[in-house]
Amino acid sequence: ASGLAHAGIKTLLVDLVPSGGSSRYLGVGSQNGSPDLWDVMRGRAELLTAAVRHQDLPDLEIVPATRRLTGYELEMRGPYRLRVALAPLRRRERQCVLLDTGPSSSLSTRKALAAADSVLLVVETKAPGLDALASQVALVEEVRQQMNPDLDLLGIVPSRVSRTRLSRVTLAGLHAESPGLLL
């Protein structure tokens, strides 16, 4: 998200992980008294009312996570609430909206994939990376078949790349298993 904003691309990052890893990493928290993502998911607020502009990157807005999101999986039965919340953004000046989900195949991750136009898979370059990739690709295909036939897999982003032998082997495996998709 910050890389896109540095490149001048108007970007909105929606942090869907209740612990708020990407929000914290970017130094943004929910604003006291302002609507948050839970209010958006409940239909009580518009998505952009929960967005916070990054202090150093004018092209980056973040909808920070909140612990209240832990109820998202339980209370929000239908998979399309997030899609409804994102719909007005398709007609506005945001060039890119990123939905940050956890690495699991949880219900909230499925709901995010149901709301998305496309997906980037992030894979650590460690031993479990290739196994995780296989399950992530299977999840994308499952969501495509059941909820979102237009979901497009844009690519695979390797993370935590180091100069270790294991990292090199994992990258080679990613290249072999996913030609043309590794970014």
C-alpha cells in the first residue's frame, strides 16, 4: 500500500485482521469517536468515514482494524456485506483498494475474496511457503466457483526473502509451480 502511494497511486488499505498488523505497521489506529470498520460492516457507516489519511503519504488512506472485528465472522452471515461497503468506491477517485486479510482460510478471508475484483497472494519464502501457496490458490478457486466468478489472481508476492539457501529454494519452487505469476 505504501509503495503504491509512493508511486502516486491513490490507495485505500482496509485492514480486516482484528489484531491490525498492517494498521500498526503504518502507524495508524482508529480515531476515537469516529466510525470504525465494525460500524461499516454493520451498515452503520460508509467505508470512507472510517478511513484515516496517512500522515506522511497523502495518497494513502487506511481503514484501520479494530478488535471489534472478531465478531465479523459470527454476526455477518452473508458474504456480501463488504462488497456492498466497497461499491461506492468503484465510482470514486481511488485507483487501488487493498483488503488485508489474515493468512488463513477463515470466513472473513472468504468474504474479502467474495468482495474483491482480484487477489495478490503473499507467500513467505520459508519451508511451509509452497504448502501455504497451494492452499491459498485452492481457496481462491473455491471462492471463484462459489461466490465470485470474476475473481482474478493477479500474482504471487514473495515475502521475507533472505539470502538463505531455504529462501532461494523456496523462490525456485515458486517460480516452477507458478510461472508467470511470481511478482
